[in-house]
Amino acid sequence: MKTLPRLLLLLALAAGSLAAAEDKLIAAVRAADDERLAATQAADPARLAAIFSDELRYGHSSGKVDTKASYMQALTSRNTVYESFKYQERTFKSAGPGIVLMTGRVVIHASNAGQKVVNDLNFLAVWREEAGAWRFLAWQSCKNPPPADAPGK
């Protein structure tokens, strides 16, 4: 009978240890995403190169798909300027060793070729651990429809 309480205690300790490791993992990826946003707004080539995976595939809500090189070119040339990112929702889920999925909704204020753009997007992003650092591997987004007019208007 003494074995069962010990086993339950070991299981509880292991579960707590796993939860703490998961929290630490998510905090690291959240920090990497915060750096991605800051580097994108700054259009800083060194910071962008450090956070983007060499295998980046960035699928815009317009249908255009960029690689690391083409996306960095668009950002550093200031053809596309991101002014703000406002997450309405941002969640992270470990999908396996070294892979974290980030999903949510974001409102992005930007300008493209001098034209102001506001995009309300749902997204899926993939983060991968590469050489001990979290790198932005993929992004796919779709535009949310504009809100319907209120009844009676």
C-alpha cells in the first residue's frame, strides 16, 4: 500500500515538471515573436536575418508567398512598412520536439507602396528551434470579413 502513494507523488512531481518546462518553452517562443515584430517594424536586416528561418515561407492574406530573401527585401526596402501589430488573440501550442504553432487574430496597420492598409487577420505561424534558437519558419493568414452593419442602420 505504501507504493501507491509514492507512485502518485512521483507522477504529480513529473506533471508539475512538465508543465514548468512547457511554460518556459512558450515564454521563449513568445519572446521570439515579440522580437520578430520589433525587427519587422524596424526593418533591421540583421535582426530579421537572425529571427527568420532560412526556409521561411510567408503566405500573405493576398495570396502572395515570400521566401526569407524576398520578404526581407520588401521589408528593408521599406516598400512595405509595418506600423503596428495588435494581437486580439495569440496562442502557442507545442506540436512536437522543436516545433511550436502560434495561432490567433491580429490587426496590422501598414503601408504598401505608400498606400495605408489595415488588415484584420486570422493566422497560423510555425516556429522551429534551429541551432538552439527559435526561428520563424512559416506564416499563413486570411482576412476577416468586415463587420456587418448593425441592424436598423
